[in-house]
Amino acid sequence: MAGVGVAVLPCFLADGREDLVRVDPSEDVSARSLWVVVHAELATQTRVRAVVDFVTRQFAASRDTFAGKVRRAR
């Protein structure tokens, strides 16, 4: 059912789809903040800290992809 509607989708999900087209790639409609929440008693545990640090690095490295500035290959 191509051409049926318009939706706001995260760029990192939609850019890889050939059947989807950006309507206005210059408009930033969904800037969001992401939070990592950890219980205070667990925040200093080495294994928990390692996971938090890993996730934070991965999101930082992919910032432009999440912001729609870099398109994924189709």
C-alpha cells in the first residue's frame, strides 16, 4: 500500500528501507534526550559501570546516525 500516509519514524530505522522516503529531512521533529538510570547501590559496581559506559560510548559514536545526519545503506 505505497503512498498511504506520512509518519514520524526514527531515521536509524527508516533510512535502511527502500520503500520509505523522507518528506522533509531538514526538519528536526523528534529531538529527544536519552537517560541511563541505575539504582544508586548498583552504580559503583564494576560490571554495572562497564555496561553503562559501553552503552554510553555506543550511543555517542552513533549520534549522527540517530540524528538523521548519516544515512544507513539500503
